[in-house]
Amino acid sequence: MTGQPPRRAAELLGQARRVVVFTGAGMSAESGVPTFRDALTGLWQRYDAQALATPEAFRADPALVWGWYEWRRHAVRLAHPNAGHRAVAAIQHRAPGTVLITQNVDDLHERAGSPDPVHLHGSLFAPRCASCARPAPVSDDAEGEPVDGRRVPPPRCAHCAAPVRPGVVWFGEALPGAALEAAVEAASSCDLLLTVGTSGLVYPAAEIPQVAARLGAAVVQVNPEETPLDGIAEVNLRGPAARVLPALVDAVWGGADG
Ligand code: OAD
């Protein structure tokens, strides 16, 4: 897609009364945060998810797992929100009541001005005790570059001395109940769902756009590649989020032609 987004996408966004924006790793790709499944650059192309993103992995080698998430958190701290994140915040401003649901564990939506995204897969900034689940403080990042591959023993819980774990959802774990409930509720009652930068392969999160479509909402997808969500999307905007989303916002509210 080049230039202005198709008129239909702008019409749908301009007319919608209840909007849901559903985002995945592609949203943050242009901020330099790697996705999971893109060829060559995706984290799961370079790292073994079973050794880093499961409860079994943390039990077997807590320092390996904690060190990897510390590296990712430090890298996110050094990244900046991109024009796509800012466009999502603009949609929330222009269409009050818009619910932002993200699978991302970074904080780039918040830093772009989006209040209170629903974090379906948790957050790099919400570590908690692996035993009593009490929140634990986020450690200060050391100066300098994040170090990939460094083993870092996890801190101990101040209350029960068990190891602290990353506050993200691992493979084989349930999604946080309140977040999933809020996401299903929003998807069930929206009239437009804008899905951005997700492969739509990880369940139950990938159900969210499908719930919206089943209940009659229009789905607009932003992704440079084909995904399993193509079939339910009324409009597929093939391009990077940081280019497509500002153009869409401009087409609806910026007085641009289209
Ligand atoms: P994936 O890595 O599976 O998919 C990223 C999607 O972003 C792909 O469809 C890309 O084509 C698209 N993409 C890449 N660059 C883009 C850009 N600049 N603009 C728009 N789209 C772009 O990431 P997710 O779908 O988010 O789970 O993955 C879902 C979950 O799988 C993640 O939340 C994570 C992972 O395992 C947990 O951490 C629990």
C-alpha cells in the first residue's frame, strides 16, 4: 500500500462508535524491538522458546531465563515509541472509549500516550514472586548496552524469599483473567476492530479479532504480510504500522483527501 489508505478503512474508522485496537509485536518493530516470528529477525528464529519462555525453563535454569528477560527489558527501555504508537494514541483521543488491547510486553504504547492498554501477555515491567505472586520492584538498568546471553540470578521476594519471575505469560500458562475478560468484553461490543502487527497464530489472544468479526464488527488489518486474519478482515492495509497508521488517522481526522 502506498499513499493514502483505501477510502473504506477511513470510512469504517470515521463512522465507528466503539473501536478496539489489537496490537502485536509488529507494532514495535519500527522502534527496534524484534518480533517473534519474522524470518531472520524474529526472537523465536534465534532463541529456543522452550528454554526461555516456559515455567519449566524457569525452574530448570532461573538465571538463564531472568537474564534473557532483563536483556529484553533493558533494550525496550532504550527504545522509543514510533509514529504507529502515536497514531494509536491519536485514535484513542479522537474516538473516546477506544479500547487498546496489546499482546506486547513492552511499554511503548503507554509512553506514546495511550492510557491503560489491556496487556494480554503481561509486562516486562511487572515482575512478581514466583511463589506468593506479590509484585516485586523492577531493577534499575545498568549503564550501557543491554547484554544478550548474560545469566543473571533472579532477585528474591522480600516477603517469602522465593525467586522473582518475569511478569509475562509463558507458553502453557493461562492469560491474566481480568485482562482476558476485558478484551473479550471489548471485542464483543465493538463495531470496528483494528488489528496491527500480529501474526494471529497465538491463542487465545488470536481469538479476539475473531470474536469481534463473529459478532458483526468490521475488521481492518495493518500488516505488511499475509496472516490467518486476512480472511476475516474487510480491509487489509499491507504496510508497516508506523507508515500506515498515521496515514489512516490523517485520512479520517486530518482533512486529507480520501
Ligand atoms: P509475531 O512475531 O508472531 O508476528 C509479528 C507480525 O508483525 C507478523 O505478522 C509480521 O508480518 C508483522 N510485522 C512485522 N513488521 C511490521 C511492521 N513494521 N508493521 C506492522 N506489522 C509488522 O508477533 P505476535 O503476533 O505479537 O507471546 O506474537 C504473539 C505472541 O507470540 C507474543 O505476544 C508472544 C509470542 O510468543 C508471549 O510473549 C506470551
